[in-house]
Amino acid sequence: MLRNPNGLSYAVVSLLGATAAADVVSLIATSGVRSELTGPLADHPDPEGYAGTLASTVAWSAQGLLLLATAVLFIVWMFRLRGNADVWAPDLQRRAKGWMIAGWVVPIVAFWFPRGQIVDIWRASRPEPYGPDRGGEFVLVNCWWLFFLVSRITGEVGSRVFDRAMTVDELVAGTQWMLAADALDVLAAVLAILLVRRLTSMQHLKATGMIPAA
């Protein structure tokens, strides 16, 4: 049975927007931390200790909570779209529904399973599910997935640099990694918003024959 994904898509887009906003706030805060770290810390009696305390004030925990909430709702939205895809073209869905969750967390396969699931849903949501793929049809999917992966990897590297930092210079390096991760995450969130609206619109059009919502 077909189910309307519009309401879920609005919630996902809202959380993605909030995540992007949190990333911008983090960019500003981390830039301030980096400026302090590269400032005149030499006169401080414990420059490394002070720098570590300063770096720890960046509010990454709020980002983490937002990311978790967004990820959960994004997967719920994917399940809704997958249910509709199973009505239109079940044989095009290459993996069991359990992989809609496991595909994000199982090592190695997490690098490509989620993207593949989105592509399968996309194909089923087209007017002609079994038609040939058009050139450049999955550019939006590929760009979103690339920026998402790179932002996650960059953020993980930045966290490890911070955890192992023993000097101010190493903490500065950590802030540079985190600045890059935040910038990439903003781009990934914007692309994810476009993807959610596009896929939701495709299913809305296919199910109702109305003009796409976006």
C-alpha cells in the first residue's frame, strides 16, 4: 500500500536545516578557537593545558545530538519511500529492508550500501522504473553521498587529532580538520535537502499524477 512521504520529508528537511545551521555555528566557534590557539599563548603559564581547555569548549556535542536525530528520521523517511518502491518495482530493490539500518553501521559496506538503496528507490520512483538510466541522472545522489562520506571521514580524523594532541600546534591542526569537516557537512546537508525534496516529489508525482511538490 502506498503511503504519503510528504510529512516526513518536511520533518527531515527541517532537521537537516538545523544541522546545517549548527555546523555554521560550529564553524564560527571553531574559527574563534583557532584564532585563540594561534594567538599569544606563549605568555600563559600552561599554554598546552589552556589551549586544550579552550578547544574543548567547542559545542560538538550539540552537533552530535542533531546528527543522531536527523539520521534516525532520515532512515524512517527512507523506509517510507522503500515501502512505496516495493509496490511499484519490488524486484529493483536489491537488498532486504533490514539493510536500510544495517547498511549505515556495518563496516566496509557502509561506504556504498546506503547510496545503492537510494538509487534503487529512485529507479522505482521514476515514471518508467525499468527504463535505462539517463546520463547524469544520479548526479545529485552521487554528490550528496560523496560530501557526506568525506565530511564524516574528515570529522573522524579531526576528533582523533584532538584526542591525541599534546601541543598547541597539534590542537591547531585539529581545529583545521574540524573546520573542513563542518564546511563539508554544510554542503552535504544542503545536498541532502535537495535529495529529500526531489525523491519525495518524484513519488508524489508518480502516486498522484500531480505537479511535483519541488
